[in-house]
Amino acid sequence: MTGSVTPLSLETVPGVLLLEDGSTFAGLINADAVPTVAEVVFTTNMTGYQEVFTDPSYGGQIVVMTAPQIGNYGVNTEDPESSRVQISGLVVREMSRTYSNWRATGDLPSWLAAARVPTLQEVDTRRLTRHLRSAGVMLGVVSVGIVPSDAARALLAAAPRMEGADLATTAATQTMYVYGAQNMAHHIVAVDFGIKENMLRLFSEEGCKVTVVPATTTAEQILAEKPDGVFLSNGPGDPAAISYAPAMIRGVAAAGTPIFGICLGHQLIGLTFGGSTTKMPFGHRGGNQPVKELATGKVLITAQNHGFSVEGDATAVTGAAELQVTHVNLNDGSIEGLRHRTLPIFSVQYHPEAAPGPHDARPVFHDFMATLRARG
Amino acid sequence: MPKRTDLHRILIIGSGPIVIGQAAEFDYSGTQATKALREEGYEVILVNSNPATIMTDPEMADRTYIEPVTPEYVEKVIAAERPDALLPTMGGQTALNIALALYDTGVLDKYGVQLIGANARAIRVAEDRQEFAAAMARIGLSVAQGGFAHNWDEAHALLESTGYPAIIRPSFTLGGSGGGVAYNREEYETIVRRGLDESPTSQVLIERSLLGWKEFELEVMRDCADNVVIVCTIENLDPMGVHTGDSITVAPAMTLTDREYQTMRDAACAIIREIGVEAGGCNIQFTVSPVTGDMLVIEMNPRVSRSSALASKATGFPIARIGAKLAVGMTLDEIPNDITKTTPASFEPVLDYVVVKCPRFAFEKFPAADPRLTTQMKSVGESMAIGRTFKEALQKGLRALETGRAGWEIGSRLIDDRLEDATLETLRGMLRQPTPERIFQVKRAMQLGMSDAELFETSAIDPWFLAQMRELLEAEVAYAALTDVTPAHLRGMKRMGFSDRQLGRLRNETEFDVRGRRHALGIRPSYKMVDTCAGEFPSETPYLYSSYDEESEAPRSGRKSVIILGSGPNRIGQGVEFDYCCVRAAIALREQGYETIMINSNPETVSTDFDVSDKLYFEPLTLEDVLEIVEREQPMGVIVQLGGQTPLKLTRGLEAAGVKILGTSPDAIDVAEDRRRFDAIARSIGIQQPENGTATSVGEAVRIADRIGYPVLVRPSYVLGGRAMQVVYDDVSLRDYFETAARVSEERPVLIDRFLEDAFEADVDAISDGVMVVIGGVMQHIEDAGIHSGDSACVLPPVRIPAEYQDVMRAHTVALAKALGVVGLINVQYAIRDGEVYVLEVNPRASRTIPFVSKAIGVPLASVAARVMCGETLAEIGFTEEIVPPFFSVKEAVFPFKKFREFDPILGPEMRSTGEVMGISESFGLAFAKAQLAAENALPRSGAIFVTVNDRDKASVAPIVKRFHAMGFRIIATSGTAAFLAGQGIPAEKVFKVHEGRPHALDLIVNREVVLLINTPMGKHAQRDDYTIRQAAIANRVAYTTTLSAASAACDAIEALATSQRVDVRPLQDWHAMLAAGRALPA
């Protein structure tokens, strides 16, 4: 997918993951892997590794799969969530040497190697997950060697932290483009902070023409497109670091245009109206997060992938009186959904578009569409 | 939503006796449901005829009815208890069917009983193929189209749903002969007619071609607020065509992309909503084309099932427990996750391990039965194993089966893998027709160079699974060829699940060599927790499995601990009774403050419920696996005498490794098995045994038999369930026996006893603390000597054994327990003939009858035994005197003959029953009648009785027939028997034998013109007739007895039924209150 770069070798040699706190996890890594530093996060998704690896929100992360056997069904051309592999590195218990699926077009190790993503395998991923759960996610470096090399250590020491890092601006498209047909019933501007393909697919299925714009697009530029609604996408990194976004959101809101945000988009809405965001100890990453819709009491099993959250609880968003909490996470009580008390603005922290993950929350898209239609 | 307050008393129906397809999983689900509902403050009333269950222990439910699980008896219970609601989803198909019958007949309405968990409509729509297909069509899903045809008209009708091309598969023909693909009407008719002709059962399956499609199961739960969660996905290694209970299955699904899985998940959510399971769980099976990805719905069961038990164990999400709470109106988010304790049950478990379930079969017990696996379930038990990879879990699962394979190993002989020769041609043929050995045939095929592509083409096992197996084989070959085994090599092999024994065999070493080396290198398993959340949240519940990884969890607590070894996969001869004993021990010792640690590999059972013991190790019960845990836990000792033969077989190895065995010493266990040592003890305390000897060769056996005289009873030592036990009448048969039994006896000698024909048999269970011995119960067998005690009905207290003989047996039992130094349980089997009491067998361990006796006398013997083993005295515990109940308890065995139609239902010394039922009443006759009814052998009150007995039995049958005649039954007999009866003044109508003309005996049975068959085996020559008649009785549900003693008991029972106004039901708690009242009287 990455064109002309030389793929990594599929031959494996002893390799190691070194975390910021000094702990190490041994395994086997591509023989010619270069030391790679990134935030190390775990995801509990049992299916959908190809979607995870291409999800821009995982951009710049070393992803640990808690599911122990990865690669079983190979890779195909239909499931990627963006145009390239987004993760910086992968840690698994076992990488499947072979694959079997009627849609498969190739094997996972080669696909990752082609994207030069180093894979550390044969790791006690449960020990690593438990460590991240109790110590919190942190930076790590994967490299060749039984013990971390000095070069790897130096690289880790020099690496910038995730807090305060604006990863979204670069993860997003740099040019405006249109997704789907031109002559659709509705027109949405999607502000791309690292958007997943499936969000666009779903809007398209809902009868929308989607104009995807770079993250830094201003309110004026957006409104000039005369959208029926504005969508704020998911994306990687610290929401507070995207300093230009609140002004854009306020501008769009002032025009009375409906706004819908997912994940990073949701966090940005929280920040815009006075709330704050905080880095969670180990985030929510997986396809089994129970979310309660407060108005109905209904529980949705949702797909999630975020390391930051909007501060507050079921009763209120801290510092944002204009916002009302609509959803909470049943595992830890964190905020999962917001609605503006007077404006047509709402957002969810989870991923209703899933991919990978359960489809329970898909109706959120219908809700947004209903808002658009209600406004004619 | 909070729980319902309009309900107070809830009735749960159990599944009755263990039969193939309905086993211990329903004890697990019923027990969980009972506990869950009582926790919420409801009163629970329970009906189940199976005494060998934890759920029927008196302290589990508020009111426990050990009564036949029939609509008639459940109605009696409803009338007596007036429950507000009936929870029908915990007792398998039996409970659902009875609930539906009670609903249809208006009984539930009449008594104002609500169905909760699943309503009548949901049960019906799920059951009825047509309604189900219509329901699926409404939500845009497809079902597999087709069905069975027995004649051309039926086949023609099926064509409408399948269309062309249609696959025609005749049932029970070799290699699918007679079948084919029809592309037009002409071909269709030709193939169908040929298939019907070739099928011995005149049956063909006609369907849209799904052979080789992949099979998946989802366990789904829904609450009354319409929240739905998927608990688990299961993928079958064996593709479509093999019953899921007979398949090797894997959790989670291994080969589905997220897109495909989410499609399936969406379908599952839609199905549970459309069928209308309002608050509870269901199991949904799907099939997926490996070529196009098309998905079809196979079926859904709106209840807990064997798969839900597996899913509960595989994920740590207790489906039955949660299901019971949902049924009373609670919602998923209100129920805590019992494993993490901090998160709610409204989530979907994620696994960071792989679970493999392997079925266990009993074809060695039914040699005539067809071993091919089809859509009818034939396995009798299963093992489950957890590993970090499929490879590791498969190897653990296969060695946990305890069938002599130390992992994915081919048999030492071709025949062990059901092969006649070692050619690829034969393998190709065999791989196409699944048998229990196919998994091993795959390995042989790989060894012979068959490619994965061809393996897939012949077996339709998914290429991914084949590739995993090939990795195992490649690793094996490489390991065997190493000149030097480095620690990394050894560790690598252990990570793939190879046992020390397998590794030893690969390099001509012993298991002990490998273990010694491994330990010296510090290569030890780590233990990881099953926590429902892949480590995302801290977990409180130490439910553990081993793997060769870095980090271990749930370290030693430091408390004084006891390890209890469970009984492994259920099999004939070792079933739920032993699990019952292990669970009782865990509960009792926990109450006494010990940390209890359970090791077991059986996912169906209560013992592997994570909250029964303090720590649960879901591990194979092999010496290697057990020793590693003992080493880690450093327990005070290990209990081996409660789990049947499985732990007993490990005793020597454990002792040799320095492990403390609690209770009776391993040496005493050995004495009981060692004929020579036992003879010495028997002589010293003056106990008679049948003349006997021990043979290690055929020649020796013949000499012994000549000395003591035929008939003789032969059996290998160290077996349970009478495996390979036979009564032999002459030299030829004896030589023949050695040919076939050598395999099971291995190096063990064969025991030869004089067979006491026409003796009474009895069983005594007792308990000893090393000083005092207390009799648990004396049971008289209903069947004569020569029939395995596990297959014989029995009654406690005895009805026909004079008190003086009972006392002799008691005295002998006490003397034996003391002489052997028993600390714990002992079971002694006796025969009484011509005024002489003989000891047949002594087993210093829990017997199969312990749960039955415990329920009959109101004392949990296994609990007492566990405490005694840990040092308490019987006096301290307060069990110092035998309790002889003033009522009768009858145990009756239940057989799988209906499943194995090819098999003659004659009883013998080899045990063949799968389960048991209990009947309790103040009269023996009624207790026996209830037991017969519960065993689905309901006794008639009037009609015609067909008598056909061998010459030897003619004299003895006359008085019995006379009694039947006096009660107004018509007597029908074949010419010889009729003439004899006439001579005794009993009028009998004559009927032709099968070969004499028509209408003959078989016609009478098929037409159900007789209500009871009394038939004793005629000997070799007339066998064919005999066999056909008995088979017909089973097939046509005509009550039958094959022994005169059972016929006599049946007569007692029918007399009792005739003279009682009505048969009462009474809960166990009331029977026990009667015993307590009796005991309170001064002696």
C-alpha cells in the first residue's frame, strides 16, 4: 500500500519492547526492523485487526492486541479504514503464518512488512496489557535485540510525549475532496482529524454528499460550502493540542448549522463549550464497551478507541453548563455522549460506525440525519 | 429495571437423568439458576429425578422434588406448591417440552403459573422448522433448506424448498454410497430411489448443498429492556454435517473477519428479538460458505444448552446465573460481572486465550454402533482446554480426554485410528466420513504427505486449522531430529502444548526424563486468569489455566489449602456422580476454612463453576499438569478418592513425586486392587470370596478357569464401569476375551472369579475416620448377579435380603475398612447365594452410589468424607450411626439404547448406562414404579403382557406371571413358554416366533398390542429374534424387562400402583425431616 519502499524482512530475530518505566517485553521481531518509538496502547478487539491498523486514530501508536492469534484471516482490499497502515508498530502473542478466508487477498505479515510496520511477536501480551492497565499507557520502543540497544534507549528518551501532541493535523487530509455522489439529498462537510473510511460510507448510505476538508479549515471556509450539517471526525492525539478547532466550531455553531462529532470530534465539542479533557490511564480500546443512553436506560455495546476523555460524570460536564451528558460508560462512569442544551450539536465518544466492532450504535447516524431533515 | 416483586415462588424443572445429548451441563445451569434466584430472595421449588446432581441436594432449593420429570408429576408438584412462575429454560429440551405440555393442557393457567425466561410462543417458533423458517424470512435471514425423506412422496415435496441441484444423502450407507447430486427431475428420482433402497433405515437427507460449510455458534442474552449481548462465539473445527456436540469446537471464532462477524452478530440480535426470548439466553447456530461467505441460520435454542455451559466456562460469563436473574426482570446493567466484581454484566466478554472443546465417545462400549458422526449426537462427554493458542489448547484438550493420547498423537496401531491400512487411498476415504478418530487420521495423512489442499478437499476442515496442525507436526519432526535440545527448543515445544510424555516419545525418553530436564532448566508453566475482559480490568476470581508464558497470576494465598482432583470428561462409568462428590468436598472444606483448589477439565460440570471452590484450575488431569499445580500451590494434601478412576490412576505417580494424598493411603487403594494382597486380608478377617485367580497370560487364565470351573467373570484390574468385564462360559470364549481385552489391560493382569449364577447382589457404602466406621447404606440390587452394579436398579433399604445377611455385610464392611485403614469412603459389593455372603469387590473410594445414598439417608457422605480426610473424626462431625430410612429409595439406570439402535439392550457385567434416576416412596412398589417412570420405562396398569424366556427361567417366571394374571393382565407367550405356563395353570395366548409365520411376536410389539415385555436372553442360537424383539420394544416405547428379578419388582410396582388411591409427591426436605425426627428418638 505504501508504494515503492522496501518491505521489512519476514525473517524474525529476538526483539524487545522497552517502556518508559524501564520494563521490557521480549519477543521476535522483523530482522531488519529499525528502533521505533510510539505510545504503546492495547486493544481488546477480537476481530478486525486490519481495520484497527488502518484507523487514523491509532496513528503513531504501537498497538498491543490482547487477542492472542492475529492474522488468521489474512488481509483484503475492502476492510481498511484509510488509505494506509496507520500504526507505528504491533505487538502480538502469535502472528499466524497462514490465513484462510474467502475474501483474503494476502497475508498479514507481508502486508505489515510492506508498510514497514515492525511486529514484535511471541510476547506475553497479557503481562504487557496488565502492566499498561496498572501503570497507564506510556511510550515505548521496539527494536532488534535480546535487550534494548543504546540507540533504542536514546530514541525513547528523546521522544515527545503524547500529551500536548497535535497528531490530528497531520493525520488528516491536506486537501479538500468529495466523497460519494454529487447529487445527494444532503450535503455534509466532514472536518477530517483522521477520519475512518466507514464514517464516510455510512453518510453516503444515508444519502449524503460528503465534502471532506482538512483539520485546519476555518468556519468561514466551511460555511461557504453551504453544508446542511458539519461532522467532526475522530483522530489521534491530544484534543487540547488542536488549538484552532474551538474557534471553527464556535463559528459553525453561531450559524446554527447542526454539528455532530465522534471521538476526537466529541472531545473538541467538549473543549469548545468550556469543558476540559484529560488523558485516561489506559483508555478505551475495543469492541465491547457498555454505554448507557441516559434518556432511555438502554445499553449499547460499542466500539471505542480513545485515550482522552471529556471530564465530568453522568450529571454534568465539568465547566460546560451549556452541554448535557447523554451517555456514560458503564465500566467506569466516564462521559460517552453530549448534547448542547440549545443548539443542534451532539457528539459521542464511542464509534457508532464501528469497523471493527458491533453495530448497536449505528442509529446515532440516523439521529443526526433526522436533525438535518428537521431543518429542511 | 428492578426485579419483579409480584413473584415469590419459582419452579425450576431439571433435565432428569443423564442421557447422550443432555448431561451434566443442566446440573450446572440448574444449580446456578437456583442459587441466583434464592440470592434475590425468591423461593425455589425444584423437580428433577436425577439424584446424582448438586441441584437436588436438599440445601440448594427450598423444596426439592426428586420425582419423575413428566407433565403428570410436575403438575402434582405445581398443585402442592402453587408456584407463581415456572422457569423452563434450565433443564434442556426435557424441561421446555414439559413446560409447553403444561401450557397446552391449561395446567399453568389453571394454577396461575407464569412462564418466565421464554414464553410458549418463543419455544414453539424455535422448535417448529416451518415456523422458524418463516420467522427468519421476516427478518431477512435464510435457513438451510431441505429435510429427511422416507419415501418418494416426501422427497418430491422437499424438492420444492431445495430446488436443483439437490444433494441426496442416504442415511447409514458406507462412504455415502447411493447418494449424489441431481440436476433434474429424472436424476433426482433415480438417486432418491436408489438412496432409499440402499439406506438401511430407508431414509435420505435432501438439502441444498451445505456439506463442508463452516459452522459457528453464538451465545446470546437479552433482558426485558431489550438490551442484547453476545457472550461468546464458537467455531466448529468439524464442518457442517457433524453435530456440534460431537465436533471439536473452538472459542472464540478463529477465521471470521470483523465484517463477517458483525453480520452474524446483527443476525443474532435480530433472531433473539424476532423469536421473542424476552429475558434470557439462547444459542444460535450459523453456517457460512467457505467459498462465497454466504451465511445461513441453522437453528436456535431458546434455553441454556451444552454450548452455553461451554461458553460460560470459556468466557467466565455465567449464562445460566445471569439468565435466571434476567427472567425475574433484572436488566444486564444491574447485574455485576462476578469475575471482575467491578464491572456490570452488560458487556461482551473478550478472550485473550483460545478454548478448545473435544468430545469424548463411548463406542468401545457399543462395538456394534455406527461410529460415523452425523447430525445425531453420539458423544457422552467432553473436555475443554484453555491455551494461549489454538495449537496449545488442542493438545491440552486431546490429552484431557484421557483416552491414552498425550496430545495430538496418532494411535500406536492403525486400528486405534480406525484405519485398516496405512495407504493414502484408505485415508482419503476415511477423511470424508467423520469419526471420533478423524483428527488423528489428519495427522497420519500429513505424515504420508497429503497436502493441506487435499486435506481440505476431503475433510472440509478449514485450511487455517489444518495449517495449525501442520505446524505442530513440523515442530515435532524438527524436535525429534535435533542433535542437541536447547532450552529454547524445549520451551518452544511446551508453548505449542506438547506434554512431557509426547516430547519423551519423540526422542525415546521417558516422561520423567523430560520433566526432570525441564525443571532443571526452570521451564515451568505460568498460570493466567480467565477474566472476561482480556486484562482490561483487575479481576477478583482466580479461575486459571496454564500456558508457557512469562507472568503468573493469582499467587498462593498462604492459607491452608486442599487440592481436589475432579473426574475429567464424562464417560460411561464415570459421570456426574463423581463431580457431585468433588463439589460436596469443595463446599464442605470451604466451610471448614480451607482454601479449596479444584482441578478439572470438564466444562459441563458444577465443579468447574468458578465460584464453587476458592481457586479453579481448568487443566487436563494428567500427572504432569497436576504436579505443576501441586508444586505451585503447596497444598496440605490432595484428595483423589472422590473423582472416580481419573484421579485414582494418578495416585501412584503423585505419591512417588512426594505429594501427600489425603485420606486412605495409596497403598491401601493398591491392596484392594491387588488380588494376592487382598486375599490375605480377606482370609485374615474371615471373609468369603468367590474362588478366583489372577492371570497374566491366556494359558494361566485357562488353567485358573479349569480349576475354579465355568462360568467365570473376567476383567482387567484397575477399571471402572466394568470396562471389558465379561461372564465367560467356556475355554473358547476365554481365549477370545484375551484377544480383545489385552488392549485395555496393558500390563495389568486379568482377574478371574467364579461367577455366582442366580445370586443376590448388594452394595454397601460406608465411611471411616480410621477408627470408627459408619455404614452409609446397604443397597439391594434388583437385577441378578452378573449385571454391573451401575446398570442394576437397587433399593435402599433392601427388601428381600434377610436382616442376618445384611448384618453380615455390615460387619464385613467395617472389618474391611479397618483392615485397609480406610480414611474416607469405602464401597463393598457382595453376593449372597445359598446362605453364604461373598465379597465381590472392595473399592476404598467414593462409589457411584454416594449421591443416591446421601439423598436417601439425608447425610452428605462426600462432605463428611472430605472432612474426615482432613483430620476430623466422625464423632466430631456428628455422624456416628447408620441411618436406615423408614421409606424406600430406588435407583434405576438409564441407557443409551435408543441412540444406538444397532445395539442389543441386554445388560451384562460391562456398564452401559449413562445416568440414573431415583424414586422415593413409603412402599417399595411405588418407589420402583416412580423410578421406572422417571427412567422412561413407565409401567402399565392393564393390558397384555408378552412373556418369552429361556428354559432355565421358565420355572421362576411362572409365579411372577401368575401375579400379573391375577391383576387382570392378559398373558401372551411363544409356544414353549405358553405350554409351560399352561402346565402351571396360567392361561396364555400363543403367538408365533418371528420365523414361524405372521402375525408374530414382533408385530404385537410394533402394533403396541402388548404393554410389557418380559424377555430373558435365549442364548446364542435364538439371539437374532430376541434382539429384534427388544429393539422393537425400545423403538415402540413398550415397557420391558430382561431379568426376572426386575420383572418381579415391576409386578410389585404395578400392584402398588393398583392399590394406591393416588401417588403423592413429597419434597426431599420432608423426607429428611422424617429421618431427623426418627433420629431424635432415644435409641
